[in-house]
Amino acid sequence: MPGGKERELRRRISSVQSTKKITRAMELIAATRVVKAMQRADAARPYSRQITSVIENLAAGGAETNHPLLRQAEEVKKVGFIVMAGDRGLAGAYNTNPIRAAERQLQSHRAEGKDYALFCVGKKAAAYFTFRNYRVDYDYQGFTDNPSYENARRIADDVAAAFISGEIDEVELIYTEFISMGTQRVSVRRFLPLEDTAVMAESGGGNAEAAASFEFEPSPDSVLEALLPRYIEARLFGALLDCAASEHANRQRAMKSATDNAEELITKLSRQMNAARQAAITTEIMEIVGGAEALDESGDGAQAIDLEGMFAQIGAAPEPTIASDPTNEG
């Protein structure tokens, strides 16, 4: 029977093998989902580029608007932070990096005497800031791995309403930008207020001739004013899609690393189990040899041999017979 150490190692190997099956399955699922998330992110980029281009062309063509989303506060007293993380863990540093970046930005603004408002996207972000006694003003959960445009619109409506009402004077967006399967980086960008139309015309690369070649109803200014809310929705939707692709890519890498570590651990434990089994076998052999030597030194071995000879002689002796009585007639 195997010793106690060997039984313990067998149990550990079985446990690690079960964990390896789980991590391998999660790796394959994440690999499938990251491809779909990449396709969705790529499909959404043309719309975002086009609406940005139209706004820049309108601004270059002289369109102006006094939309509240362009309001520049004379003094920034309260800053809003849109922090995008995930609803689930087991994705490496995907949740940790944007949360820590947001906390650094928040602490920096608080050191300047500014108040804050948190728009937490994902369960992990809300749980982190709640646990550390930060005030979470808005919480959005349940869609981070597969966001829809309606989710982006709901967040944009809340952020825009808080900004237009004067509750917050500036908004920063912190999310994970998807570069490639192997590269994702945390991005911190100013989200609101939007750049003034004059700035868009100078730095956005707009084309006044492109805007002049179209007729806008009722006017270019009205079209520009109507496009600005759609613009912030498109930006948020693109960020959500980037986060979804980044989450799946990070989870795939994390689960692959866990699977590889499980294989290495199984190999290590198997070697330890083999060594323990060999040690147990060696110990049993040494006990047998030691017992035999002890019997030889005490003489019990010779006595045992003599007894065996005696039993052999007894077995070889003829069996006794009973002589019949001649007087016995019956």
C-alpha cells in the first residue's frame, strides 16, 4: 500500500489536473470570444471616424454652435471619471491597471482641492472604489464582455446630463485601449467638454470644401448641434468595444499561463511521488533484509530448518496399521 506522503501527492496531482481542465476550457472560450470582439470593434470604427470627420468638416466650414457640451468652465471644481473595467476576474491585470490609473488621477485632482464624481463601468471598478470608501455616483454592470450601443447611450446620457446641469465641470475617460492581441494599454483622455469648433477646424484636419459641397437642412449649425451627442455616444461605444476585446485577450493569456503552470506543477509533483514510492519500496526491502539477518544471527533460522526436516520425516513415516484378532469371527 502507498505511504501517507504518496497518497497526499496523488490527491494533489488529481486536484491540479482538474484545475488544468478548467483553465484550458476558459482559454479556448476566451480565444473564441476575442475574435468576435475584435470584429465588432473593427466594424464600429468606420462610423466613429465618419462622424468625427463630418464634425471636423462642419467646423472647418464655419459652422458654430453654443451647445452645452462645448461649455468651458471658468474654474474646474468637480471632475467626473468614467472608469471602465470588467464584471469578472481571472483576466490578469486587465481590471487592476485602469482602476489604479483612475485612482491616481482622482488623488491628483483631490490634492488640487477639486471634488470628484465616479461613473464606474463594470463590477470590479465599483467594488474597488466602494471597498476603499470612495463615493460611487453611477454604477453600470452586466454587459462589459458584450456591450451594446444602448449601453453606451445610457452612460452618455448620464454623463451629458451631469455635465450640462453643471454638476461636474470636466470629464475624464479611463479605459483599456486594444492595440493588438498582444498589446493593450490604459488610456486616460479628456472626454468633456468637447473641443471648440475653432479648435476642431485648426487641429482636426477638417475640409471646408467638403462641407461646402453639401446642403444641410435646416442649417450646418443645427446639424453640428445634433451630431455632438451622437459623437460622445460613438466615442463611448468604441471604448466599450476596445475594453471587451482587451478583457478577452487578457483572459486568454492568463488562462494559458495558468494551464502551463498546472502542467509544470503536475510534472514536479509526479517526480516527488515517484521518489516517495521508490523510498517506500527501498524501506520495505531494507526491513525484510534486516529481519532475515536478525533471524540468522539468533539461530532461529537453523531451528526453523530443523523443524521443517522434522515435519518432512514425520510426513514420510508409514502410517500405523491395526492387526486383526483371529478369534474375532465377526
